[in-house]
Amino acid sequence: MNSNFIQLNSNIIQPGGIMLKAIISSKTKRKLLTLLLINPKRRFYIRELSMDIKENINSVWCELKKLFSIGLVFSEKRSKPTVL
């Protein structure tokens, strides 16, 4: 059996990366995932995500609901708006 190492190609998470475009058709979802993958420990407010990726908050919320449903992201309630 070959002992091959598997490693994530770092180009996949670069904004506008061709590979990410090939596997995720939604521009908003690509931007969200890129931001979240680059900042794995950071928590975001939904409005903050919207401003950071320069997308409409309704589009961001729509994509986040899909990511919530598959368990890729989670939220916690705070005294302020929802934090991711």
C-alpha cells in the first residue's frame, strides 16, 4: 500500500479560487466559506459577515441556513444579534 499524504490545496480557499468555484456554485456561499475557513476561531455577527463579504444580508442569511442545516456552522445566542 502506498503511503501518500493528503493535504488541502491552499488555492481552494483563496477568494476567487477556481477550485472553489468548481465545487460551490453560489458566489455568496463561496465567500462565506472562504471567510470562515480563513478565520476558524473567530465569531461573527450576521451583519458583520454581510459587510465583510459585501453581499446582501438576506443572501447571507439564506446561505447560512443551508450551512446550519448540514451542521457546517453553528450559532449561539448572545445579548446582541446571533453570533457564528
